[in-house]
Amino acid sequence: MIGSCRAGFLGGFVTAAYRIHRAPMPEEYEWHISFRDEAGGSEGCDFYYVRVRRKNDRWAWSSPSWVA
């Protein structure tokens, strides 16, 4: 299912339907990044999170990661 998606009805036109989306290619969901905090940080704990904008202009973000 790499090329396209599939859709259909379970019975006739007015019955339940299904849609199976194509499988994403690795370059569509994999990415790598590294970050070094040169500012030093505060005493105790710092937290970091990732915020990204997708190609369709929707946003996604991670939960904070606390670093001591």
C-alpha cells in the first residue's frame, strides 16, 4: 500500500465504509536533530520540549523532558 489508498463500502452504497491510507515512506516521518544548550540553564532542573509545524500547517509538540 505504498502507491495509493483504498476505499470501499462493506455492503451497498448506504452501508458502512472503510478507507485504508497508504503507508508513509521513511523520509515522511523520520528526522534527526541535535541541540546543545549553551546558555547554561538555571540551578536545579531545566525542561525542554519539541514543537514542530507540519507540512499541512498543523502544529505538534512533545511533553516536556526534565533534565537535572
